[in-house]
Amino acid sequence: MIRLIVGLGNPGTEYEQTRHNVGFRWLDRAARQLGVTLKSERSYHGLVARVNRGAAPLYLLQPQTYMNLSGKAVAALARFFKIAPQEMLVVHDEIDLAAGQVKLKLGGGVAGHNGLKDIQAQLGSADFWRLRIGVGHPGNRDEVADWVLCRPSPEQREAIDACVERSLGALELLIDGPMERAMMKIHAKPKAAPAAPAP
């Protein structure tokens, strides 16, 4: 069972539509789907919402620390509410997946993602769930920093939004499990549109 969902991004209107902020956008939609509102909580260095459900409440968190210090917010909330890494889902942009791809996994490396790197360092564990939303790669490692802080093309944005919507369709499974079913639903390739009838 997931007790904390974290959407990664940078605060500020100048970052709202960038590739790096897809985690924020996903969490905004998840909050609407769950009928809650994110509110500033200084103790946890972020915007937080509590969802009362089942045996334990679910928390939604958007760190307001900037990406490189995301772990400060995650660790503060997790420690206070005694949430284990395996009970966390972190939603983030993934340059190693093309726009239009989304993958769910438990643990693993950080692949140069500074938000994940800081969360792992602050928690002392890599064993948290990750929802990796593909934003594509610029093709040159030296251009990655600028790439993630820029807005995607309209075509890429459409593909990224489709991934966000598809993964939100598995929100209940992501929260309550089993994660294997959530993974199957998220990883399933969308059905192709039917071919137009011949004239």
C-alpha cells in the first residue's frame, strides 16, 4: 500500500510547463481525481494534501525546495508520519524514456536525476516506487540540463499528457495495490485508433 505520493518539479510559474515539472502536473491531476487540495505546509517544505482512506491516510506532496533538494521535503514528511520507502511513490520526468512512454518500478539507480538522488540520500534508501514519465532525450548529454528546463514541442506535450492520463487511470491500483496489476495497466500499449474506412 502506498501512503505517500510525491510529484517532482520546480516551484515558480517559469517552470510550470517544462519537462522537469511533469511530476507536479501529474500530482495536480491526482489531487483533483481524489477530491483534495494541495496546501502549503512549511514543516514539510512543500504543498501537501491528506486523503483519508482505509487503514492509513494517504499524503500527496509537491516539494517546494527546487528539484535538487526534493529529499528535504520527502524525508521531513516521511519521518513525521513514519512512512517507509516502500510505501512511497515518486512521480518524475525520465529522459531515458521517449515522450509517450511511462514505466513503474521499485528501486533502482537515479540515472543522473537530481531529485531522485537527493531523495535517496535523505532517506538512506533507494527502495521507493518510481513512476517514470518519458520526456525524451536531446541526444547530447551536455544539453540535458537545458532540455528538461524547456517546454516540450506540442507533439511531445500531447504524448506526455497521454501518459499522464493513462497512468492516472491506474491511480486506485497504485495506492491500494497490488502493484503488479498497476504495472500491467500502466505498461499496456494504448490501442491503436481504428483505420478509416476505405472510400
